[in-house]
Amino acid sequence: MLSRKQVKKALEEQVFTTTQACEFLDVTRQNLHLACNTGRLEPLHKTGRETLYWRKDIEEYKESYSRKK
């Protein structure tokens, strides 16, 4: 069984918050939410004010977004 510290580290490496995703993608919160609302990105989990995203999904979105430019 994983310790609390191991789980926290794994989450920090694999999950982005909305703020982290926006910084990584260099987009506004509105553009990130638009990508979700149009089905281009799927959030991992929504908790009240915060939305979490898989890092891999954000990286793939950035790659596909960069190719279109």
C-alpha cells in the first residue's frame, strides 16, 4: 500500500490544477474551459472551484494545438 507521501508525489507528477494547466498551455482560464466545453479536453475531476486534469491529456492537447498553428 502506498503511503500518503507517495500518493501526494504521484498526484503532483500526474495531475494539473486549472492554474497549472493554463500556465503550461499558456492560455486563459476561459480558453481552457472552452476546450472542455467543446470536448477537446476532459477534466479528471471537478471539486467545487477547482478542476483537475491528467498531465498526459494536457500535454497531448498542447501538442495537437501546436500542430494546428
